[in-house]
Amino acid sequence: MTNKASKQEQPVKIEVGQRFPLTIKRLGINGEGVGYFKKRVVFVPGALPGEEVVAEVTKVQPRFAEAKVKKLRKSSPDRVAPPCPIYDSCGGCQLQHMAYPATLREKRDIVKQAFERYTRLKPEELNVKETIGMEDPWHYRNKSQLQVGKQNEKVLAGLYGMNSHELIDLTDCMVQHPATNKVTEQVKQILEDLHIPIYNEKKRKGIVRTIVTRVGFATGHIQLVLITTQKELPKQKLLLDEITRRIPEVTSILQNINGQKTSLIFGEETVHLVGEEVIQETLGDVSFELSARAFFQLNPEQTVKLYDEAKKAAQLSGTEKVVDAYCGVGTIGMWLVKDAGEIRGMDVIADSIDNANRNAEKNGLTNAHYVVGKAEKWLPKWVKEGWKPDVIVVDPPRTGCDAALLKTIIEVKPKRLVYVSCNPSTLAKDINELLKAGFKVEYVQPVDMFPHTSQVEVVTQIVLK
């Protein structure tokens, strides 16, 4: 009996190339369709919930398999024709083949799945609101970072294709602001015309490796950053003359040096070349200075909605002490500061803190102060000095909050915690630690910062029980 039972529990063997019918139950966190074959999870990029497909296995892992759609037997009513001509190869947008209202519904479901997977919250305890979307979900990105390459003497700039190292040239990206598309195209042509050496990743030779373009939606200011492998730039004067002549709308030109073998875009050294050192941007009635490496939300229109939700979750009355952890250039803190007693923020990037303090001064905010370093260093110091925050706002990277920061938050015990997240999985994992320590989730608000991608931003209100 025991042997028979154990045999029945053994997962059915799945092999690469195998085909089988599959019903797609939901979307995964990367925008792929998720189905189950013989109790094994199967991820199928391009498939939508409710669809019936013939899947062909492309990869097998111990706990799941990956497959591609060999045949679409039953199509979802939410399936649409993707308008981008290079949608299939680029990989930048994962959900252009899905009607936009349906993506908002599925992003809410992705958030709910993360909480179900990583916390013990019962469905009735979890208040996940409807996703806040955009009226016009195109041309919303204010910044592009495109890798540069060369093919038959032609300079390319784009993204690496899905699961490959083939550079897909982007000429008119539908989610980028038109100005970033135009500037990048012109810079590619100038680099080609002047025969500036382009970096070859395989040979580790060449100089220009990335073109970074950022535009101020409200101001029209445009910043161009050339990421190079060395400080010496061949034909530098001629290159800069051509850029300013052909693209006069560019207000700031900088160079960043990154000679390391790394997936990180920026190196540590930035050189100011021509024009302004920063560009200006405005959100609501708050203006910001942005340097080359400073973090700023990529979708200004949705950022206003996101920060309004953070303000709502903070429930400020005008007297609270607020900490803005992972503050960047101070955007969230400055959105809240008029309703707070005092805001103190911190970030490990010194340039961002310089920007934040200048932004506070420029906006006449005498009750906002920013310091370089980690929250786990500054928070205990401030508490010891008698300054204890009532509200802590965190907006960490995709990896979530540092374990030391979570420990510090638990020790400080703020009345409210506003957790702004770009990754529902790490959000749920971090919240699980807070739940164990006596905090409670009041509600979760998804915001669609990146239409047509699988990413979803979330504002969560957490209170001390």
C-alpha cells in the first residue's frame, strides 16, 4: 500500500518538446499564462487566462515547466492585436496582446496571489482595491536607457530580446515619450556619422555602451547621458557640436564612465559636458532638479496618483514626524510635507540627497531634511536623540526592504507605515514579517505605473495594532 501511494504521489515526468493541451488559469508575475499539467505548474508566455492552448515544453525545472503556445484552441475575449511591430521580439512590454482594462484586473489578481502565497492573511482580511489605471496608456515613460551596438556599420540602440542576447533596435517605442525616441535616433546617427567606437560586449572593446535620455514632461527639458567605458571620448568636441546643432532641444549633456563588466547601467563617475548639469521637472506644485543618476518615477502622470495614494495612506494631520526611507530626490516626502510636522529622508546615493536638499530649499520647505546613508543607521540615532517618527514611508527597490530596516521599523514601532512597492512578492514577504511583529494591513492599493507590462506598483497602509 505504501509503495503504491508513494508511486502515485511522484510527479509525472515532463520532457522538452512534449506537447499537451493546457487551460490557462491566471497570469504569473512576469505576465505569462499559468496552467497545470498533471499537477505541475506550466508557465506559457503570450497565453491569457481562460485560453485553451496546445503547449510545447521549452524548459523543465524540478517544480515547474516553461512552454510556448503551439496552437491556440480557444482564444480569450481579452486578446487584442499588439500595435507595436516588434512586440514579439523586444520583450519590453509583456501584455500588449491583452485589452488594457483586462490588464488592470489581472494586475490586481497578481497582487492578491502574492499575499496568498507569502502571508497567512485570510481572503476576508485582505482588502485589495481595484487597480488605478491610465486614460491614455501610451508614451508615458520619461526615460530610456538603451544599449548600443553595431551591425554592418549601422549603430543600433535598444533592448536585448527575450531570453536572448540579440540587441533589438528600438526606433519608435510606443511607451516612451516621443522626445526620448527622437533624441536617441539622432544620437545613433551622429555616432555612426562620426565613426565613434561602439562597445562590443563579447570582445569588451569600444567606448559608447549606453544612451540614456530623460525628458521633463512639465518643463520640456531633455537630459542626454552617454555611458562610456573610459573618460577619453574620441572627437569629443565634434560630437558635442553635432548634438547641439542637430538636437538643440537637449538642455543637458553628461557622460558617465562605466568600464566594468556588469549589468549595472551607471558607473560611479559622471562628467558634465554641455548645458545644464540637471534638468527640472514638476509634479503638481512641487518642482524637482534631476541629476544623471538620481532616481525619479518613470511615469509622471501616474506618479501623481501614486503619491496621492501614499498621502491618503499616511493620514497626516499637520503635526506628524515622518521618515521617507529610500527617498531618492525627495519626491514622496515633498508630496507629503505640507501636511506633516517634519520630514526626514535618507538614501545611499549622495547625488540624490544633494538633489533632495536643493529641491526642498527651492520649494521653500524648511521642514524637510535629507541625509546620506541607510535608515537602519539614522532611525535608531534619531530615536535616541528623542525624535521618534509617527509615520514611516518606504519605497524600496524590487528586492524589498533591507532586513536590518525591517528590524529597525519593528523596534521603532511607528503608528503607521506606508509601503510603496514595485514588486508584490517582496512586498508580501516583508509584510509577513511585520504581521508577526504586531502590525496590521488596512488596505492594499495597486497603481498601474507601467501599462502593457506585467509590473504593478502598490501602496499599502500598515498600522500598529
